Amino acid sequence: MEPRAIDRLELEDRRVLIRCDFNVPLTPEGEVADDTRIVAALPTIRHCLNRDARVVLMSHLGRPKGQFDPKLSLEPVGLKLAELLDREILLTDDCVGDGARKVVRDLRAGQVALLENLRFHAEEKKNEESFARKLAAHGEVFLQEAFGTLHRAHASVAGVPRFIQDKGAGFLVRKELEFLGRALDEPKRPFVAILGGAKVSDKIGVIEALQAKANAILIGGAMAYTFLLARGEPVGDSLVERDKVELAERLLKGAAARGVNLVLPTDHVVATEATDEAETRVESDGVPDGFKGLDIGPRTVAAFKAEVDAARTVFWNGPMGLFEKKPFSEGTFALARLLAESKAVSVVGGGDSASAVRQAGVADRVTHISTGGGASLEFVQGKALPGLTALVD
């Protein structure tokens, strides 16, 4: 079953409690450094305001470990929201308690309240029922708009919907489910999946799931070196999960048995140290001893380009190298540009990949950028997402 759409819910003059994902980076001065996640929630918020709802927003920010931390207050988010919506945002002193209840109770149609950081309470991550009930009391309607948290069985995600009868998905969550579901469950073929990042262990389930769906899987990033070692190729001092080499060998055999073209890097940008000042060179015969493989090389980019050019659907999750460091960023940014130039339906699975697409300046030329890295990967694997299940129970 799919969650109810926002336009099927009665919102007029009702308290609408929206679980947002305002877990945004802050500057050293305590201002919002990147408002992407805030902007993503605006269509749902505006839809509610246009119907004279009394809007109550809730989110977490950072990892305050269940106690108040002034550096992780949602005040900067409230200020940014006020700027974007051009209206006053009422920030409560806490997400529960007398102060929050009074602010919410006194809301008039078209007003917006922002509850203080949910994770100032340890009960949030523990999904304690009493805490979920207190949060639920703020709303007559519940909307889930935090796709990036759907895989978390937390009180505001999986608990609150149990205690509000009128509930559904906001525009952002509906869009995520549409693209991840339609593009990956019934992809236009050829379907090419691109996976990167540091560890094979983080992507085992994803690789296994994609082997049953994709025509080709392209692997870059540090995780590629575990696969290359499994094939007997020299990896020098590259990051390798030696206890996962046997697993990587099994995954290689599994792809071959299914007729899936699993493509690994054939050249590497290497250095003796992973720094911004590192001297680099390109190696085509494996990684020499004393060097680390830290990005894919131009020959690998060309091989990946051939696969992407032929694809009609592309899913990408994980950088191709240590792209935070300038000497090792070109492979990841080149891949972002390949997706932007492709005629395929392109879905970027959140996290570092989404950041790379934005840094490369091509975000507006990618079909869909997911707002939830972990949630999108679990969705790809077919796992039940607690926050999604709670909307349809």
C-alpha cells in the first residue's frame, strides 16, 4: 500500500504536524551553510499554508546525545525558514512540555511553529511511546516529509503516525517514492548502477539487490580495491577490507553468473598521502607498493562513459574517490557531468553523490537527487522502512 497523498487530506484550519529533515550543516558562526533540505520541504509547507492550516514543523539537527546543546538549536533553521517563507516562524523552547503546547495551541490559521530539536530528548531515538504521544498531540494531521529518516524507527518517524489517524506523505516523500520505485523497480533498459564509497561492507545488500535488476554495475571509490584484490590485482597501500575479499570474489562470480557486466577501474590516480598538497600520478597496471589509489583515472572515466551513454536508466550512489580533496576529485565530478549529459533517467542516491552533483554545478540537469542516502539504499534493497510502514498501518 502507498501512503495517502497530501492533496487527499483535509487541512483547512487544522493543526498539521510535519516531520521535516532540517538536519543541515551550520557555519562556525551558527548560520545555515546549505539550505537544500529546507528548500526541499517548502512546497509541502506552502501547500498547507495556502489552505489556512496551522503548521507545526519538527526535525532533528546533529547528534546532541539526548540533551540540550545550544549549538544544535533549530533557531538558525527558523531564521532561514522565515526568510524563505517571508513570514514569522515561532520557535518553541522545547519540542514537548508546557511551552511548546501553548505555542501550538495558540496558533492561528496560516501561522507556523517550529519545535525545538527532537534529539534533545533521548526518547526520540529510543522510539518511546509516551514521547511519541506527546509529539502527536501537537497535530490533527500528520505529514511525513523527511525521506532521509524513513529507515529510522524513531518516535517522530515511526511512533507519531500511530497516534494520528489522518496522515500521509508530503510532496517530497511522494517524489522520492515515485522516482526510486518507478526507476528502479521497472527501469528503462539498459539499467546501469554506479556504486562508490569506502567500504564493500556498506554496500553488500545493495550490490546483491542490483545484481538482480541492473544490466551493468560500475564500481569505484575505495571499495573497488577490495574487488581488485579479489581478482589478484596489485592494490599497493590502498584502503582494502581484507576480511571482505572472499565476499567480493563471490559477488564478482554472482554478477558473471547473472550476465551482469561488473566494471572495475582500470587506471587510478595514486599518491603516497591523501592530502590537498599531494603529488599524484596515474597508474594503469594496478597500484604500486607505497601508493594509495585515491580516484579513478581517465581510462576508467571513458569506460564508465560508454556504459552511461548506452543506458536509459542510471542510479548512482557513492563517490569515485576522495573527492573532498582537490587532487582526487576529478573522477567523481567527471561522473557527475556524464550523468548531466546523459539522456537516461538519472537518479542520484543522496549523501556524498548528491553533494558532488551540486558541487559540479549540474544538479539541475540530473533527473532526481534523493534527499536520503541511507533511506534510498535501504529502499533499493527492498527493505521495509519503519517511517513508511507507519504511514500505511
